[in-house]
Amino acid sequence: MQSKGLIVLVLFVSLSACEKSMNISDEALSGHMEACLTNDNLSPGMAVACGNYQKECQRRGKATGNYFC
């Protein structure tokens, strides 16, 4: 069972290297970041997703100068 989780984690990490922008609103992105920051017990998949949300926040901040998350 753990091997399936590891495979999913490896796939998420490898796909996160693609670095393309997310197609979600700023409000939704901010909400996801808040959920990531308030959760002390993230699953491996959620930890990867939170890392991607953080990268997207930084990308949007650099592009617009508006660091909202």
C-alpha cells in the first residue's frame, strides 16, 4: 500500500517540474495557501500540491508585483 503512495508522490514531483501556470483565480489560490498553512498534518500528495501553490503565488507576485499570498 505504501508503494502506491510513493508512486503517486514521484509522479506529482516529476510533473511539478513542468512549471506551467495554474488556471485558478487569485482568490482560490489564496484559499488553498491558507489551508496549506493551517494544516499541521499534510499527506505527501497534499504537501506537493502546497508546494505548487506556493510556487504559483511567487510566480504571480513576480509577474504583477502583487504578492497576495
